[in-house]
Amino acid sequence: MIYACGRCNYCKGVDFNDRCPEIFTQVWESSTARGRMAIARGILEGKLDYTEELAERIFGCFMCARCQEECKKAAQIDVISITKAMRADFVDRGIKIPEGGEKIVETALSSGNIFADTPQIHNQWTEGLEFTEGSGTLFYPGCLASHRFKEKTNILVRLLQAAGYILDFLGEEQTCCGTPLWVTGKLENAKQWAQDYLEKLQARGVKEIITPCPSCFRAFDEEYPELLGLETFPIIVRHTSAVLEEIVEQKKLKFTVPINKKVTYHDPCELGRYRDIYDPARKIFEALPGVEYVEMARNKENAFCCGGGGAVKTMFEDYSDTVAKERIQEFSSTGADLMTTICPACELNLTQGTYMVDIEARVLDVAELMAVSAGIVDEEILESDYFPED
Ligand code: SF4
Ligand code: SF4
């Protein structure tokens, strides 16, 4: 695949700012998919070697797959797999990776989550909720939804339970899905993590996992089987986008409270380009009264990253912030009242983007709009001056 790159420049685009967030923030030719293919070729031919300086470029990629989408029209190169393999090569050769990457791995391994929180803090979002141990359907929020979005996650579970889903929850046994391990090339740690987690889930009788996080969704559904040499993961894994769509299609709830807002939607990279899941949120908005839907200029397969991908946020926060600001400005130019998405990492980065750009706007999960319209939570959460306690 590396040799298939014809340097057509589709991945970089005519305007450096419109496609790849890496070149948007880091400027060099070596910050593009095209540049990375040239570097990879140099390494294969013994003309270049992995160095700490090169790590800055390879770990500066947001792994958003925008280049890969564009390359479908050219050489169909799997840029993400090549980037992952190059990151793993740094680790195999003992070359120092950017400090933030090392730190997030150490934190996940030592504390079980990426924030080094205790299980008590980890579970504060469950306040007032009851779960059914052994139901077979596990609600797995993952680190970000547990630690940074207690209210959103609580609302999501109330919505799912109101629609009739009988949910189990791991409680103090819940740890990170392991995404930071393979994103930073730590494949040996990742294999062990996946093996241990699968055993834990099977011992509990989990038949299906529902998660709001696209990274956790892909972790169980794609990365674990790959790491463990399995054809498929032995447990059904569903992202909430599919479950929320099912609630609407099967009329499991009545949506009667009007939203009365102009709404736009940010496609998470790991759901859209990685898994071709674009429709659920848009279908859901059609079913909610009072939603005036408007698309951002870059949407679906052309959506610009939120800045939260590829663990860049933990390694090069300035780059991540710059991308979030760009995406929020794009939201702002639509004239929408609400930015929505369906990924805790996007919600975190875009929310921080609203503070940096200094606009009054809430970034909401699609589930929160559904919960308002179903009368499960008050409409006040839609207002730009509403600030959740957590
Ligand atoms: S789009 Fe693909 S083939 Fe074209 S320059 Fe980029 S990586 Fe190479
Ligand atoms: S994955 Fe995204 S950030 Fe990385 S090179 Fe491709 S377009 Fe740029």
C-alpha cells in the first residue's frame, strides 16, 4: 500500500485547511498522509530511521481518516493501519514517544482509567439509577462519559431504561476499554488488556454491550478481535446511535415536547468514516418536534475532526485546541443554536472549543435532545446559559 501512493495530493487538499487537521495545525509535508507514505517508504528502503523527532509527526496525526476517505478516489491506501503500525514500531524499537502518550498509558494501566480517579468518583454519574446485574445487556460508558459527563450519561441511561432496556453495569469493575494502549502503539499491553476484559465480560454473562463512545465501540467490536486473533468478538457490541435509532423506529418512546431550536450535528470520525454510520442522528432529528436541522459545510464523510482523535489531545494539546476552535467556528457560521454529536470525546473537545472561541452555545449528545422531547429531562438543558453541576 505504501508504494501505491502516487502523490496525487487529494489527502492534503487544495486548501491546506479544509481536510487534514494535522497539516492544518502542523504545516509540514511530513504532517500529511502523502508525506507519511514517503517516510514509510524511506524506512522500508533503509534511507530513513525512526527517531524521536519523527515521532512528533507520526504521533501528531489525529487518525481522523479524512485522508483515507479522499484516498479512496486515488490509491485506496489504509492510512490509519499504516499509522498505527508505525506508532507500534516506535514502541518496539524503544524510541521515546511524546510524553503525553506515555503518561496516558501509565495512568490507564495503574489506575484502570485515563483520569486516575477512584471507582467512587468513576461511578458518581449513576446517582439515582438502578441496574440489573446479569441482564446480559451491559451499559459501558467508558472513561470520558463516566468522568467528564456525569449528567449526560445519567440522562442517557434514564432514556434507555424508559424505553425498556434492562441494563447491567460493571460498577467498580469497569475500567478503560484500552484504546489509549493501541493508539500509542503499546500492542503487548493492549493484547493482555483485551484478553483480561473479555474474560471478565464472559464471566458476568454479558451478551451485548451498549456504549455511547465510538472508541469503546470500536475497541470491543474491532480492536479486541484483531488483538486476540478472533474472527469476530463473541459479544454483540452496539453504539448508542443504533440503539437510539431503534427507539425512534420502533416507537419505544413518544416525543411530544418541542425542541424549538436550530440544530446541527458533528459526525464523529470513528463512527462516520470508520464505520459508515451517518444516518441515525439525522433520522432521529426528523422524529423530534421543533428541530430545525441544518448541516455544517463539512459533513458526513467530509466532516472536519473535532481535534480529539489519535490521542493528540494528550500529547499536543495546542493542536487539539486549534482544531476544536476551527470546528466551532464552522458550527457558528451555520447560525444553529445547538451543536450536537454522539461521542463523549467530541463533546469534550467541542465544548472546550466553545469556551476558547467564546461563544455561548451548548454541545449536546443526541440522546439529550431525545430525553427532553420525551419529557424525561427539563428543557433548560438546551439553553446556552445552562451549566451542568459536573
Ligand atoms: S490521496 Fe492517497 S495516493 Fe494520493 S497523495 Fe494522499 S496518500 Fe498518496
Ligand atoms: S488521519 Fe486525519 S490527521 Fe492523520 S493524516 Fe489523515 S487526515 Fe491528517
